[in-house]
Amino acid sequence: MYKIEIDIGRQMMTLCHHGVVAKEYLISTAKNGPGEKVNSEQTPRGHHIIRAKIGADAPANTVFIKRRPTCEIYSPELRAQFPDRDWILTRIFWLSGLEPGKNRLGNVDTMRRYIYIHGTPDDVAMGAPGSRGCIRMRNSEIIELYNTVPVYTPITIA
């Protein structure tokens, strides 16, 4: 059984398999820090699961908007064309909170807030907060993780 632990303070994701650390990944969480409220652009804490995996056969750097591929492949030229876009690339894990009143239901619902673990442009800094609430990873690493863990994998964000 797999489990993912996300340490916001360390900006680190740990993948455990049967209770043993299998891999660690440097990540980037919300620039606004941790928090659960809708429209806060903060990374929600607590117990979650991967509710859906999106992008199984997409090439690396595929651009997604509203969980759908746009038929674009990210490039610096595309970024220059759309400088304000929140780049969601390659693969998406759509998260769902498990704790009613904390990260599930009402104005704290992780899934309704569209909080993902997703790929990001390779020049985006890892190890420092910078997202709009989601958890960013390197494209090669999100592909590796996507091919390893199943839907409903438990995730703890602290």
C-alpha cells in the first residue's frame, strides 16, 4: 500500500510503500501558505485521497485547463503569449479531503477548490512556496508518481 506525505514547511513530498520511504520529491505549495478556505489560494492541510488521475497518455508538458488538455505543449514562447496563465502541465492528481468541516464540504472542500498535484514548467523553483494552492512537481517526477500510485492513495498534508 502506498501513502503520500506532504510537508509544507520543508516543501517535500514523501512516498511511502508499506510504511517504508520509497522516494522523496522537492515540491512547491501555495505562496499564500497553508489554509483550507475557498478562494484563499492556500494549500489545504489534513487527510486527503487522490480522487482522480488525469492525463495518462499525455506527452510531458501537455497544457491542461479545467482538467482538459488544450492541445498545446508548454514552451517559453507559449508562456510569453500567455504570461498570466497558471501552468498545469503533464499529469493531474485531483485531491479530495476526508475531514468534514476541515477540508471536506462547505467552504473548505478541497475537491471543490480544484486542488491538484500537477506538473509545472521546468524553470519554476521547487523547494519554495509559489503556487495558487496546488502542489507543483517536476514533470518527470509527476509522471513517475502517476505511474506508481493508484486512485484513492491516501495523502496527508501538514
